[in-house]
Amino acid sequence: MLVKTFRWAFVVTALGLAAGVLYDGWTALGIVAILSVLEISLSFDNAVINAGILKKMNAFWQKIFLTVGIVIAVFGMRLVFPVVIVAISARLSPWNAVHLALTDKDRYQELVTDAHPSIAAFGGMFLLMIFLDFVFEDREIKWLGWLERPLARLGSVDMLSVCIALIVLLISATTFGAHAHQHGGTHADKAETVLLAGVAGLITYMVVGGLSGFFEQRLEHEEEREQQAEERAERAGRRGSPVELAGKAAFFMFLYLEVLDASFSFDGVIGSFAITNDIVLMALGLGIGAMYVRSLTVYLVRQGTLDDYVYLEHGAHYAIGALSLILLVTIQYQINEIITGLVGVVLIGASFWSSVRRNRSLRTAS
């Protein structure tokens, strides 16, 4: 099961490392390997969250997630996204941005660094909304009951998560503006950029999350209809189209997963510049890491890990909350990527250990 689920990740690893050696020698191999580990460590919480959504989708859409989804994740977010950011911030054409990335890597890195505040604001707000909507929902199973019970009661207030998110965004934008003013005002306009990017992240979450939520409510009804259609098709001696049988619910949840993955990848893309400013090596290393995260997501679903270790989802959402705040703090201050990765690992590890202790207690009681 393990080898079968991760076989494509192993293949991509071998091809990616070989491509790194051919591209820039053995030093490139080490850089690609380091970037792969960085991406996996920063995105482990992403795999847990994705698994919670992916388990509601059928086998066809799980395959789409691993094939079409990985193309979007690798080429869209790990290769095209940094180039688009540079093109927009420097007012260059995409082709000129690619040319700059290949010929003047230092200038390319400088432009990406200048665009970081807007990237951090967008991703930070999107992830913060995920965390707030989770902690404000009343759940039967609670990990940190002393904290989650009062937060669940507060969650009965309409639009509370949106209000808190906007307050956090205003504080981030005004703090950044004050910081820029103290340093000569050369980046004072970035405060407005941070505000606009944060609002865009909030709107993206509400639109995509709203669509996925709407269709998720209809998921049971869709599955029932699809099962009936499949049975009719089998009785007629033919198979129904797997795309039609997957339903709209799975499609919009797939879109939600892709936006979620994009938000998670911000820290990995930005953090990779601390290791290299070569977009080819970045794409290879982060792409390998992204493949492992995707495979891990499917493995968690097929093994039923989230059902066995009930606090894992809680730990992952707390890691999301921590990552969102870290992204917003990096608008003004630099935070080491090791700290970012460790926060998620520690929180998920703690939730896993709590789940193990809970399972032991249940077995002892029975």
C-alpha cells in the first residue's frame, strides 16, 4: 500500500535529482534535495487538511488530485507563480520576467522579495479564515477543550471570523505602514498593497469556500443520484462516465483544494529563496516535495488515519493558524523557515500523541 501510493513520488524524485545533476552538477543535486525536504516539512499540515477534504471525494477525483492537481501545484505554484509575481510587481511581460529569472537571478530575487508583503497578506488571510472557521465551529470531539468550548460558543455570533480577520489585517497593514514611515517612507505605499492583497485573500476564501460548502451540502444527494445512475448503466450493459458520476461537489472541492495548496505553498516558495534564486532548481526541489505531500494526502485517506487519530485534524488547523500569523508577521520581520516548519511539526506531533493516548484509554475502558 505504501509503495503503491508513493510510487510516483519516488519516480519524480529520481527524475528531479537526475535533472538537477544534468542542469548544474552535483551541487544542484544537494540544493534540490534540501528544497524537497523544506517543502515536505512546511507542508505536512497541508497533507492532513487536504486528507480531511479528499476523503469525501471518490476514487476518480482522488486520481485527478494526484495527476492534474500535481501539474497545477508544481508548474502553477512552484514555477509560474514566482514569475507572475515578478511580472506584476515589476510591470514586466511574463516573457521578460522569465528572461530576467534566467539571466539576472539577483535582480529576480530582489523583485520577489519586494512582492513578499502582498503574497504574505493574501496567503495569511486565506489561511487565517480556515483556522477561525474551524475553531468557531462546535465539534463533538475536542482536543483542547478548555479553549475550544468557549470559542465554539463565540462561533454562534454571525460573521465573527470575518470581523476578526479584518481586524488582524488592519493591524498588519497599519503596522507595516508605520514601519515603512520610520525608514524614510520608501515603502509606504506597500501598506495599501498589503490591505488590498489581504482583502483579496479574504474574498478568495469566501468565494471558493462558499462554493465548495454549497456543493458539499449537496454531496450526499449527489452521491445517491450517481450511485443510482451507475446501477442503471450497469443494468443496461454499459458504464457511466466517471466525470459525470463524480458530480459538481467533487469538482468544486477540487478547486478548493488547489487554492488551499496555493496558500500553503507561499511560505515554501518564498523560503526557497534563502537557499537558491535559480527558478529551475526551485521548481525541481519544490515539485518533488509537493509530490510527496500529495501522495501523503492520499495515503492518509486510504488508511483511514484521520478516523483512527481524531485529533490530527485539530493539530493541523492549529498549525494553519500559526502559519497564517507567521506569514502576516513576515510582512515586517524575517522569520527563519526552520521555525515555520517546526511549529507545524510540533503541533501535529502533539495532536498525534494525544490521539494515541485517547485510543489507549478507550481500549483500556472497554
